[in-house]
Amino acid sequence: MGVVLLFVVAWVGAFDHMRHVQQQLIVQQRATGVPLNAPRAITPTQQIATSVLGNGSSTAFIDNAMLGFLAPLHGASGKVYFATRTPGSPIVKGAPGGSKAVLTQGGQTIEVSPEFAAPADPGMYKLAVQIGQATRQVDDLSVFTLVPFAQKQSGHIGLYYLGSWPFERGGRPKTPAYANPAGFIEVTPENADIHISEHFRLRDFLTKDQPKVWPKYILLNPKLLDKLELTIQQLEATGHPVRTLRIMSGFRTPEYNYTGGNTQGRANLSRHMYGDAADVFVDNDGNGVMDDLNHDGRVDTRDAEVVQQAVERVEQQHPELVGGVGVYSACCGHGPFTHIDVRGYRARWRGFGNG
């Protein structure tokens, strides 16, 4: 009687598994637009044998655990939603054997790469992972193939003017962090509003000039987004809810850094020109200035220091994100703010002006 009951349970489980596989295949095909080969029909008896003997048949669907190799791309915060790569370079390491990267634009498959390599053509791509007969869209990750630095001619890429980087015409940078960048993210009206992390969109980091010129070109280090998201987590863990961490200044072209807007307080070797710095303030009430974070009835540098203290805790826990932190007072039409960067070594200062 016990043997009969065992086989009845197994048959029910086999039919349920087959139905689940078919449903997963349909969902994945709709999400990715990638045609899927239907798995060879497996009889319930074969399914029971497979369950008992552990036969390694082709993967029919992909669960979260099978995508664990993508975790480093999301950063220590788990909230980073983009990666930047030069043409043909690896997107990620440690992919399961036999897996492939499926890179799409506008729902159309552009490339299927067993090496998980970035496409040769610059642009933004959505990533799906193919293992065996299954393909699963990675909804929370965009891959940007960079426009090579060499495409900048006379300070321009197309109509967009960037200027020249500090050591572009000679000299030796003090660290590799100040060398010429490898390439640029191309920003278009169509991709400007994409979320690149939980709290930030690509347009938040654009240089504040040439408003009618598209496409635009920026540098943006995913480590900066990771550090900003971790800073938000630290603020919230210490009783400071953050609905909006405003980016007052993100990437600056060298031309804008030297001549654009109010240049008071800007460094000639500003990390903003390298895409790994942001000037920020908490603005939950949406009034355009720092909130009263320490609840003393005033908005001043003490509130910017609350953000600084959160960054200090982030760096203690994540030394790979070490960088600069500057506290700036209200000046020149803006309130106090905190500069945060991931330059690769510790730097601390107090300033005024536009950072």
C-alpha cells in the first residue's frame, strides 16, 4: 500500500512539474522576445525516474539562485541597476557553464554571447540569460557599451561639446584615477529616465548645459551609485528616512567644470569630470534645499554633516568604496550639501561655493 501511495504522489508531482515548466517557458518567451525551443516531452514515468535518480537533463527554467553570478553587478547595496563596459569586454565573470548572454534593444535580439561579452556597438542593452532551453530576462540590469574616448574630436562627440581632460594633452596623472576615461555613456531622450539604481535615474547625473543637444555623453561609475544607495540605507538605519536624495551636481564635462555656471569652489581636478562624484542633499519636502536632518530648527552644515557621518559608516563597512567627502555651506543660491566620491583613497575637507 505504501509503494502505491508513493507512486500516486510522484505522478501528481510529475504532472504539476510539467505544467509549471510550460508556464515558465511562456512567461520567459514573452518577457525576452527570444524564441524558445520547447523541451522534449518527458513522460511522467521519466519525470519520476529523473527525480529519484537525479538525471541532469537540460534546464527548462531559470530560478533566482541560477542568476547568483550577476550579484556583483548590483553592488554591496544590491540596488545598482546598470553596468558599463568597453566594446567586447566581459560583462560578468563566473557564469555557469553552457550559459549565454542574450542582449536586446527594443525587444529585438542583437547578440547572443557565450562569453558574456558587451556588444561592439555603443548603446544601452537589456540582458537576458540563456541556460539550456530556458531564457530569463534580467529586469533590474541594463548594460551600456561605451562610446570610445577616441571618438571625441576637437572636444566634441557629434554636436555635444565636452572639452579636454586634464592630462589629455600631456603630463602624468598622479594616480590612474585621473587618467583619460575609457569611454562615455550615450544618453538619449529615450534612455535618460531609466533607473540606474533604486533611487536614481540616468538624467540625474547629466551636466547642466546644452539642454537642446542630443545625444549627450557622460561618465558614471556604478560604484558611486552603490555608495549613494548605501548612504541612504545608513541614514534610514539611524532614523533619517530618505524619499529623495537630490543630485545637485553629478557628472561635469571639463568645459562646464572650468567655465559653466558659478565656478567658485570647483577643483581643477574635480572628480565630477570622471563620473565618480556627486554633490547631494536630502530633500524629502521638495523645496530644493537640504532638510533639517538634526531637527535643530535650522538648515546648515550640521545637516550636511549628518550625511557625512552616514558616508563614514559606509566606508568603514565597505573599504572598496573609499573616497572623498566634503561638507559645503550654503552659498551662491543653494543650500548646504555633501560631496561624495569614490576616488579610491580617503579625502576629507570643508568648502564653500559649488564644490
